[in-house]
Amino acid sequence: MAEQLRVPASGGGLVRYFDEYKSRFQIKPEFVLLIIILVILFEVIIRLV
């Protein structure tokens, strides 16, 4: 009788991320956008001076 070929089970390349993880640092998207805009303005002011 022929040997059976055993292959590992496949997950289809899917990665699962769990939503239960809570970080100590919660940053609102509005705050991130504000920081980005301030950095851009700071760079423009520096280049003009």
C-alpha cells in the first residue's frame, strides 16, 4: 500500500488581529492630523526664513 502524504493545515495566508488589545496610549486621529499640519507649517516657515 502507498504511503499517505501528510501536509500541514493551511490558514489561507490570513492573519487574525484581535480587537481586545487596548494600548495605554490612545491618540485621536484629529490630534495626529493637527500635528502633521503643524510640522508642515513649521517646515514651510523655516524654508522661507
